[in-house]
Amino acid sequence: FGFEHYDGFGRYRELEQGQPIDDTGTLSGVSQGDVAFTGIDGLSQYLASSESKALNECALRYFTYYAFGRASWPEDHCTYQAVGDHAAQSGFSLGAILEGIVMAPRFTTRTVDP
């Protein structure tokens, strides 16, 4: 419940229906076993340090999926590698991932399927 302090509109709150917000949570199924965290700060610290490789690969996979409109294609390994290499040079920032996508040959070169 790391985001529990925020309502459906993104407004910060300390109470819900007069009760204090509990923003503690546990991530299950991660490589280190169950990981407890408190709030967005605790969740982001864990993701930024311990699981950064898995987080980077996940972000890369989903952004390329949405950019190319499908989950897999024959050249996907080379494209993922090229986008990942480009993004890694800038610490996998969102801008670096998007720049890597738009610079990839799969994005810049269109072919007609027979």
C-alpha cells in the first residue's frame, strides 16, 4: 500500500474516513524473498537499489511493446539490446529509453509485410 497516502485524484492525505493511513506493504516473489517497505520512499528505495536490473528490463520491455505495437517480432532481441545499450548509457532514465526506441532501426525503418 505504498501509494495509499494518495487518493484517486493524486491528492495527499493523512486520514481516510477519520482513520490514519497505513502505507506499509510487502513485495512477494522477489529474488530476496518477501520485502517489507513503508510508503513510496521505501518502495522506491528498494526498486532503485536491489531490483534495478529487473526494473530496468521491465520498463524497457513495456515501453518497447507500446512503441512497436506488439510483444514480439523476429528482430526483437537485437532491438531490445540496442535500446537497452542506449538507455544504460544514461542510467535507464525514461528519456534515454524513449530516445533509444526512436533511434532503433525497427522504429525508423518501415517495411511492408508481403
